[in-house]
Amino acid sequence: MVKSETMTRRRLTPSQEDYLKSLYKLGGALEAVGTSQVAERMGVSPAAATEMLTKLAAQGLVAHDRYRGATLTREGRAVALEMLRHHRLLEVYLARKLGYRWDEVHDEAELLEHVISERLEQRMFDLLGQPEVDCHGDPIPSLSGEVPTVRYRSLLEARSGERLKVRRVSDDDSGRLRALDRLGLRLGVEIEVLAESEYEGPIEARVSGRRRRIPIGVAKGVFVG
């Protein structure tokens, strides 16, 4: 991130940074995102989301139209990516160095991402061996704001007889992460699909050599390649 963008971020509140990050995750770097979508993700009313987006637009971080929705400007995207970089590096650090489970790291990283310095960010990055993904398999943005666009299939799309590896898991539900852990479905683990789901039933698979029944609700959060 260039210096001017970092200085701008330091004048923002944690809530404003969260809005920018959420807008990025909703696709706001590429197309307009409806205010109702932003409100739902942030857990606020549409009126509150509109008020915040208007403030961010006044700072040049968002382009906002009450009818079309909101998109990130170049500077807004840079702030969002810096927050994502902080968040995902913190998740890796908490998991690898402090013994946090992968279902515990999100909430801690949400708090810490707003306050760490660029110096601490770089120290963590180097200490961790310059990781490219976090503990859930999500890509860590580079300092220049580049994000790999590797796409993996959902486990639900896998067919009987396929042998695959877990490449990414959704981190939006801590309960599902705990279920994945119990089933042994962690990053890099090999899966052999034995039987596809029938009538919303579980997927039959061999996970690290052990036969497992994977519920649909759990499988939809697993991405393989």
C-alpha cells in the first residue's frame, strides 16, 4: 500500500474500515453492491448503512448512488485490502503461534486488524514464512494489493470416484468449522468421494483413509481441487 493510502486509513474508525472490507467481500471492487446487502452483512438497518456509505463517499473511498448501490474507489479498495491482509495474517499468527483453533481466530483478528502497525504486520509476515493463504485457505493480499484469483470447486460438485484435496473452507460459521475439524476436513487433506449426495443426504467419502458421512450443510463450506 502506498503511504498516502495508509495515512488515509489511519483517519478512519474501525467501523468505517469494516464497511470497506465488507463491501470488498461483497464484490464492491468490481460492481455496485446494494445498500440492503451491505446492511445485512454489517448487521445494521438500511438507513444506518446508507448514512455510513454517504460518509465514506464524502472521503473519496466509495462511489455511492442510493438507487444503484456502492462501489469502492481505488483508495477505498486499498484500505479494504490492507484490512484483509491484517486480518488474514493475524489469523495465521493466532493459529500457528498462539494455539488458537481455526474456529476461534476470526473474532480476535476482527479486533486486532484495526490497531496493528505496518512494522508489526511485516514482522508477522516474515516470522510466518511469508504465507500466501490464511488458516482457512483464503488468499492473503500482497503489500501492493494483489490477490490471487484461484478458484476451487465446492465439495458438493465432486463426483463419485474423484480424489481431491481440501484447498479452502468457508469461515463464516464457527460451528461448521468445528464440524469440519471433527471430520478431519482440514487444509491439504485428501478426500476420495465414494458416493454423491442423494435427496439431500450426506456425501460418502474417505478422508485421510477413514470413511466419513459428510452432511450437505458441512460440505457446502468445503472447496476442493
